[in-house]
Amino acid sequence: MKKKNIPVEFVFQLFALIIAIIVVHAFYVSVVRPNAVEVIEEQNMMAAADPDYVRDRSIWVLIKDWEQEACFILMFWALAIMGYKSVRLSGERRLLEVDLVPVAEGMRILPEDTREFARQVQALPEDRQQMLLPRALLNALRRFSSTRNIQDVATSTHTICESEAERLDSELSMIRYISWAIPSIGFIGTVRGIGEALAQADKAVQGDIAGVTQSLGVAFNSTFIALLISIFLMFLVHQLQLMQERLVFDSESYCDDKVIRHMKAD
């Protein structure tokens, strides 16, 4: 009976989202919103006492609304996903430091020798055999055993590495979606704030602009925080993508240097 593979990454992403929601919401309920209410009340009292009083931009007021809370939840979720992928990439990079196919300088690999070298790679734990480098090495050795064509081996290895690069890039789609969704949520806050400000236009005409200014504050604060988070996340996404590209390039170079250049057809 074939063993079913448990979607570990999906489970991790799901639990990371749940934990991010719980932690961020708890922090908002217990710290952010009480402090924001206190700051706003204090500023209102000082503004009533002094007509020339200028309100300070408090960090608690900047992040108090639900749009900013949603942005922080998505940010921590994306950070958890990127952390998971970075740990996996680091594990694959460590294999590049291991001599998986021990071939001495000047030694040649003949088609008859590939079975023995393949056994050494297959002796790795199952989870490591699923990594890019062991798969590329096994493919190169098996292809050389069956075709005895070194150029075909090089082409096949390049194809595997290219496919892996495309797969890794496609797995970043969720993080890219989150990076796109965060500024969109910020713009929702902008629309909501402007809508509330327009609804209080009659009061502003009568001289009471407190409600209008507060609503406009919601509009600009949500966009400001969302854009800051998006800039930060996009920087990390590009760094993760660079790590992936380097892994694929170094794995292909490893196969060329450690195995393919030692091959001899006959």
C-alpha cells in the first residue's frame, strides 16, 4: 500500500495563519486599542484647553484600526511562510558541502560504475533524497547508464534544475499574493475613512471638524502602514527568490563539477 504524503507545508501555513490571528488580535485588544483610546482622549482634552495645540502622531493611533490589524496578521503569516522556506533552502544548501559522489581527481566514471555511485546517493534518508541535488545526481547517473551520452546527461540535468527553479518560483505565489493584498487592505481603509469623512461634511460646514479629521486620519494611517509593510515584505521576497536561484545554480554546478566532467562513455 502506497504511503500518503502529508502536506506538511500546507498544515504549517494553516497553523501559522491561525496563530498570527490569535496573537495579533490579542495584542490589539489588550495593548493597542486601550492605549489609542487613552491618547485620543488626552489629546482631545489638551486641544479643548489650548486652541493652538498640535496633536502628536502617536504610534498607537497610527495602527489602531482593523485594516492595520489585518495587515499585521498578513505580514506575520508571510514571515512565517518565508521562514519555513528559508529553513528548507538552508537544509538543501548544506548538501552542497557533502561529497555525495566521491570521485577522486583524475578518476573516470564509466556507465558500468553508475549503479554503485547511485547506491551511495540512495543511502541518504528519504527526506533528503527528495531534495534537488540528490534527484539531479541520480538522474544524471541513471541517464548516463542508459544512454552513455554525456551531452544528454548534461541536458537532462539542466532540465531538472530549470524545472525546479520554476517550481520554487511558483511556490512564492502565496507570498506575492499577500504582498499585493496588504496595500489593497490599506486602500480599503482609505476608502472607508474618506466615506466616513464625507458623511460628516454637514458637521464640518457648521464648524465641527473633529469627526472629519478623525475619519481622514483613518484613511491616511491605514494606507501609510500598509505601504510600509508591503515595502518590507517585498524586500524579503526578493531575498528569498535570490536564495532559491542561487541554490538551483549551485546544484547544477555541483553536478557538472563533481559528476558530469568525470564521465567517460568508453
